[in-house]
Amino acid sequence: MASIWETTPRASVEAECRRVGTGHVVANCIQILRRGDVDEETLLVLAGPSAAEILRGEEGGVTGYWPRVWAMRGLLYAWDDVAANVVIEGANDESWRVREMSAKVVARRGIDGAFGAMTKLKNDPIPRVKKAAERALIRLVESET
């Protein structure tokens, strides 16, 4: 499904990987997830026009949860194993949207060491997070067989 910027998050991230390299995109996502500096250009790649209001300080600004959600989503499409720990740590984020996206990345990437974090998320109070954690656990079990 195309977004308001006439592309998909996947296509946008993949194009950025071709332009600057996957390692660079992954490193910027990790930096955002670790609450470091937010690269404006990367945020625009991850979220398109929606990033503009965040960059203006609205909706929590760059320290709010949206940049972390978008960075975690970016790891669905740009990956390096160096991001594994930050994805697992995302299961403890105060934002349910980040926790949900963490579980989605674990499911997509089959991240070793994420079983405990996903088991904990099965008890999350948010149904969408629980469901994503259950899918991640199924994927992790399947990858072991």
C-alpha cells in the first residue's frame, strides 16, 4: 500500500540502502532506537511526510516514540545482525508501538536470543503486542527445527 509520499516504507528504505548502504541505514536506526541524535534525512526516509511534524516538535518531537517506531520498522527492510540487541531491548520500550514493532522485527529476522523477551511480551496488556509476540515465538521455534 502506497503512503502519502507515493511510495511504501519498504521501497523508501530499500532505495536509501542502495544510495548510502545498508550499514549506514541500520546504524542510523540503531542510533534513533538508542535515543541518540536523530538524523533528519533518515527520519524522512523512514516516515516520509509524517516526519515533518515530528521534526517541528509536534507529537513528542524527535524524543517521542514515533522516531523509534519508524526506526524499528526500518529494520524490517534494512538489516544487519549488529541491530539484534537493540531490537530485543525494544521489547521493553514504554511505547506499545515500539514493542509491537520489535516483535515484528524478531519474527522477520528470527533473532537469536529474543525468545525470553518475546515470551514476556505474550503478557503485554496491548492485544496487538501479544499477537505480534506470539507470531515471533512461532517463527523462532520454527527456525530451530
